[in-house]
Amino acid sequence: MKKRQSNFELLRIICMFLIVAGHVTWQTKFSYSELNLVHRVSIQSLWMGGELGV
């Protein structure tokens, strides 16, 4: 019987969260021009996190 490697399971969970967050930011109709710089960067970082998760 093999011992589970929990570090890979944690990485898989983080990647799933990033993918879901990326899809949420991509599918919602954000108006980026009306947001200030901090909000734009945070939304775009979630989208890039989704790409990274894949």
C-alpha cells in the first residue's frame, strides 16, 4: 500500500481554486474602465491565476 503524498494533493486543491477563480473573472461582465487600478490588478491576477492553475 502506497503512502499518499499530501503535498501533491494540496497543490491540486490550490490549482482547482485558481481555475474556478479564473473562470469567474472571465465569465462575469466586469467593466474594467470603471474600476480603479487596485481592483483591476486584483481581478486580472485572478484571471492569470486560472491560467497558471491549468
